[in-house]
Amino acid sequence: MAVQTAESTSNPSNAATSANPSGSAVDLGPAAALSCRECGHKVPLGPVFACEECFGPLEIAYDFSGYDTEELRKRIEAGPANIWRYAPLLPVPADVATKPNINPGWTKLVKADNLARELGVTGGLYVKDDSGNPTHSFKDRVVAQAIEAARAFGFTTLSCSSTGNLAGAVGAAAARAGFRSCVFIPHDLEQGKVVMAAVYGGELVGIEGNYDDVNRFCSELIGDPAGEGWGFVNVNLRPYYAEGSKTLAYEICEQLGWRLPDQIVVPIASGSQLTKIDKGLKELIELGLVEDKPYKIFGAQAEGCSPVSTAYKAGHDVVRPQKPNTIAKSLAIGNPADGPYVLDIARRTGGAVEDVTDEQVVDAIKLLARTEGIFAETAGGVTVGVTKKLIENGVLDPSLTTVVLNTGDGLKTLDAVAGTGLTATIRPNLDSFREAGLA
């Protein structure tokens, strides 16, 4: 679908406009164009995701030139307790907070002193706990962005390929906003995620195969007449969708008192979350909202699906696809689209990419729950497990301020810790209580 755009203005609102299929103008805030990450070629804002010159990925380019740093800071701090406090930095209309949306974000940044003692971290350890979002994963952030783009471009159906969490987020956001939803998942996902995606009343379709098979199918559907009017949040709306992950970086820095963390550990599925967190940190530096100083970004994968970690350790720039085999199904993307960019960021910032076994994932889920009362899904177990491994291997500096991401709720992946249960079964009397050694 070809969509034209007016030139970005240079007034303080930095409003750029695009035309939807009916020809009427829509406000996309400071978003100025789509820019290719490979060759820099720019195209008008629209529902496209690949560069017409080199087939590289497109992302949002902004015009922030009209902003005053202190006024922007005050505007953000006076905003709502969700991602729309950062609307001036996102590709959304100025009145986005008044529209029906699930309004994710502003989740807790937990100072994890108990976990820090267990891991030997002395510089301050924090868990950014995104399980507090409306559908209990960070995917609510990216879908909230995508649905605003879908409104702007006149789509009537919201869709995606998903490893589970995204399916639920799309279903909930579509229900709230009055869209039809039809989402596609691997047929063998955890039952908890299937139920949480289906309960919103949209169409949920299982595909025989893994996530990469599902994603290929969606790419075919988008080019077929059957997909006319469909907004695929992680395909033709991907440039807008991906910007939701920046809000994690914004919140972390604001919650730290407008300062950058020294180190941040991020789980890797497609790799988009990690690349957008880096983009968000750089934007805050550019805008003068935080002091410019070095920071390190570390990527975390499960050993059973570790194409980026494997490439990093081998010193390669190319990420070779793998067939996933891990309990961390939300990270089980064997051919991650942003893998090469993750490698670039890890190396540029002085970070690393590491992986852990499924057994270490389970141990880390229990460690986080036992020390901080946070029940993470398997992706959070991967991130905490990798953090522990990086510290033990001398790669992550325990004397520096470190933020670890938990991107989802453990109630979604109960099978991973199914062996956890009763300490004892006793008769309802004190003798039995004492015999069990509980006194």
C-alpha cells in the first residue's frame, strides 16, 4: 500500500503527517520518515518494512530539533503512568492517551538487593519487571505502538506471528481498540499462553512447525489478496511496532533518576528489543535527558536456541539459523532478524552475548523468585541465568550498576517449574507438624 507523507515540520510539536488510504492526513508525531538501517535510503512513512534499494530493514527516523531539554523533561514527568508519557518521542499522534488502548508501561524497576547478595553484585542490581503489563509481558509495549500505526493506515484486522506473548498482546489490544484480530502461533506452545491468547475472542491459528515456519507463512499471506487490509504488527507494521521497546530504555533511565545504567542484560528472541533499547539510550543522550557516558549491553539466549550467542563466541558477523530446542519458547527464534545488529551493539558497547542450559534457566527462575519474590517466565530465567554466568566468568562487572530484564510472568510457563510443589503433607495436628521437621 503506497502512502505519501508531508515534509516534517520544524515547530516545537515536531508533527509529521502521512496520508491513510482514504487520503486524509494523520499525525505521526516526530516521526519524519522510514530510513534503511543498511544503506540509509529514506522513504515516506507508510506500512512498509524493507528498503526498496537494498532490501535492508526500515526503521523510524525522527525530527527532534524543536525540543527544549528541560521542557521535554517536565512534560514527560507530568505525563501518564504508562508509555504515553513518552509520546513526544514516539511515532504516535499527540492525543494518543485519549484513545482506547491497553496503556502499558511504567512497570516497576525493582532494586534487587537480595539477588545482588547472592550474585556478589555490589554496584547496585535492578530488575525491570515487565510482567506487570496488561497481558503480563513486554509485548504490550510494542503492540500499543503498532495499533496506533494500524489506525493511521486504515487497517481493519490486526495480526502477527508469535511465540505466545505477542499473540496475547495483539488479542487484548485489538479487543480494546475494536479491531478484528487473527494471530498465528506454533501448534505446540505452552497451554497457558494458548489460553491467554484465545480468551480475548479473536481468531487464534496454530501452524504445524516452529516460529520461523509461522513467520514465513505470514510473509506469504501479507502479499496475498487474502491479507488485504491486515496490519501484521511484526511485518508491515514492524518499524512502528519495534519502537515500543525503546520505552524500556526511557523508563529505566527515568526511574534511575535520569541516568544511564552501566550494564543492562536483555533476552534475545528476534533481537529487536535489544537493538531498540540501545536506540532509546542513544536518543536520551542526544536529547540531553541523560549524561553521555559509556554503557554495556549484554544479550541472553537459551543454549537450545542460541544462534546469536554462537556467532558472538565464534567472532562471526553472520548469524546462522538453528532449529530451536528449549523450554524458553518465547525466545525460540532460530533465524533472528536483528541478530547481526545485536552482535554490532554488544561489541560496540563492550558487552557480550551468552547462553545458558534449560536446567540453568529453571534454577534462575527459582533464584529470582526466592530472593526477590518475582516469578519470571522462562525468558526471565534466561536473563537472570546469563547474568549469573557472566559474573562468574568475569565478563560482567559486579561493581557497576546493572539492570536485568524480566519480560514476562511465570504463570505463562508453569510447565518449566512443574516439579516444584508441596514441602510436606501432614495430618491436621501438632504431632504431625513436628514429625515433618517443620517446627
